[in-house]
Amino acid sequence: MTPAESLTAKGRQTRGAIELAARKLFAERGFHGTTLADITSAAGKSSAVFYRYFDDKEDLLASLAESFLRDIVTPSGMSVPLPDSPQDTDYFTTVVTGYWNLFKQNIGIMIAIAQLAATQPRFAEVQHQFRRFGMDMVAESVRHAASQGHAQGLNPEHIAAAIILLFENFTAVVVGNPGSELQISDEDAITTLSTIWKKTLYGF
């Protein structure tokens, strides 16, 4: 396997084609429903070429997950402010919209990570980092609300864990199962999640 940092421009293009094909197929068929042959066929590459860049399908997923955390999640977390007041509904809507779109655009990766996290430590760590990103944000919002005289008696870490796990599971079910009986529009889903978060802190 060739390290990503030592690739030529052509090598980066080839690796990118494989990653793009995998992202699309994981979203459509799921991680376990996608074979290595499916990925190489969709990318227009041979299996020999695949193994120049990745050890196996799980190594490819790990690379996608690490890129997701490095390039999207971390910068997003650095730029999120706190609500100005209990009336700042736009804050909650904006943050939840960003979360929802992030999850939706990477649904194949997110669900695959959740599936493998139960048995593989490296994917459990990626899942933990993604959750930690959200939990830190929510916990800080609880502390901020408490400083404004609200959210009294709430443990920031416990509330953050409960809200993020609720968000994660709700989003995975709604976005990851488009054919299920639970049909909720993006707008209604975002409104539901942002309302739960805001009312937990401010009660109205």
C-alpha cells in the first residue's frame, strides 16, 4: 500500500476515484453489501490497483472516516458559537442543519462505522471522536445556559451524551432507511431535533 502523502498527482486522482466510488456504493448498498469488486468496477480500476492504495475494504473505510473527521468535523467544531439568548432559535436550527447535512452526505460512512465499531477498536475510536465532537458542543451549550440562569441542575456531560445519542440514532434511522415507514422531511427532522435541544436547556 502506498502512503497517501507520497502519491503523485495521478496517484491521488486514482485513489480519489476509488474513494468516491466507495462512498457512493456504501451509501446505496451498505458496507457489507458492497464488495471490493463492486468498488473497483465502479471506479474503473483493477483489484491490483486497489491494493496499491488500501489493504482491504475496511482499510478504505478507515481512510474515508479519518478524512471525514480531519477535513469536515474538526473545522466545523472550531467555528460554532453559542446561543445569544433563550430566544436564539436560529442557533439551534443552524447547528442541527449542519449536523443533519453532514450526516446525510456521509451516511454510508457513518452507518458502516457504527456497524464495525461494535467489534473493531479502530472504528470504535472514530465513532467516539465523532460523538465527542457533538458532545463537547452540547455540553458547552448546557454550561452556557446555566450561566444565563437556565438549565439548572443539569449535568452537562450527561445531557450531552443523551442528546447526541438521540441525534445519532434518529438521523441514522430516518436518513439511512429511506424505504421505512418513518417518513420525515429534512425540514421537519431538523425542527424536531433543534426543538428537543433548545427545550432541554430553556424549557420553552
